[in-house]
Amino acid sequence: MADGDLRVTPAPHPRAGVTLAAGPGIRSVIAGDVSVTEAVARGVVRVLDGDPALLDRFAQTFHLSTDLAPPPADAMEPAPSPVDATT
């Protein structure tokens, strides 16, 4: 972040076990409402590189309680394509 601008660019770590693309639907995966297998099949999460089996570990590591808030209305939309974004 510099001067109030945040620049996000794809920059895979050279030793990343898995690189993924996901939209708001990732919340349903880490909340346990949708299995990783279903999320991948529906395009909610896309594996860009690496071992897809690590998505289960990711979902367990970043688990969120479903009691905190309802999922967003667009939670099951397909994951966006990776792009540069500046906000």
C-alpha cells in the first residue's frame, strides 16, 4: 500500500503447495457449507497451480463459524479470473 493505493497482482510464491482463484464463495468452503470437491466442480474455487488436495487443508486452517454471519448472496458464483486490480 502506497499513498492510499493498494495494488494486487498475481505473484505465486515459488514454493506454494497450491495456488487458487476464488470469489466470495470461498466463505462457504471455509465455513464447511460446501465441500472442496463441490466448490471446484461448480467453479467457485479454481486451482491455478499445485496440489488440489491441499484445498481441504486450506479450508480446515481458515475455518469460519457459520454462526457469525450469513453467506453473501453471490457466494456460489464462479471464481473470477486472476487479474491485476488497483483500488
